[in-house]
Amino acid sequence: MPTLWVDADACPKVAREIIVRAAERTSTSAWFVANHAVPLPRSAWVTALAVSQGFDAADDEIVERIQANDLLITSDLPLAMAAIERGAKVMTTRGEALNANNIRARVQMRDFMETMRASGEHTGGPKGYTDADRREFANALDRWLAKNS
């Protein structure tokens, strides 16, 4: 049975709630990894793992533990690429699948935008998490769990 790994440092609360409900409903182990305590309900299927404070400490812990065919939920593109290289599946909290076919282009675009921002260009940040994003994520997670549980 695959495990759900959640990059909990930037996971929206509503997405966290969806993941918890889905883990309990499908009896799937879900690990929320962050460099701070993440408030979660008591559950036999849900575990919070607070790692040491440090740049990318949570990411490093996920990469060390994730297995092929596990699902990582993150919007962190370098972390997503590392998980994909280990054979894991990756989904954003907006329900977008990241895989070997699209991750390199996404990382390159991220790096380009970072260079633009460093040069003083105002590129704007990510859009807010909407009800449509919540629905897309819940549906994509349900489809993945139905296929892989």
C-alpha cells in the first residue's frame, strides 16, 4: 500500500483537511512533514513529523523516506523532481500531476522567474487557493487513491 507524503510547510489548511479525511476513509498512511509542529487530528492513519529547523530539512527527510509509487503532495518543484527521480508520484495541492514528462520544464520556468525577480522584475506570486482549486485537488486525490489503494 502506498504512503501519502505531504510537504506540510506550505500546505493550505483546507488541503490538509482533505488529505486527513481521505487517509482515514481509505486507511492510507499519511505523513505530514514540516520544520514546525503541524496541528492534526488524532488518527491511526495520520502522522505529523516535525524535523529540525534548517533550509530544506523537511524536503530532505521526505526524499530520504519516500518509496517508489508513494504519493508526494507538494508545490515545491525541486522536491517534486527529487521524489519523481525516486519513482514516487507527485501531485500539487491544486490537483496537478507532476511527472518525468513535465517536471524539468516546470523547474526551468521556476528558475527563470526567480532570475527575473532577482533582477528587479515584479512577476507576482502564486494566485490564492480557491474553491475550484480545493475541488480539483480533492477529486484528483480521490482518483489517485481509488487507483492505488
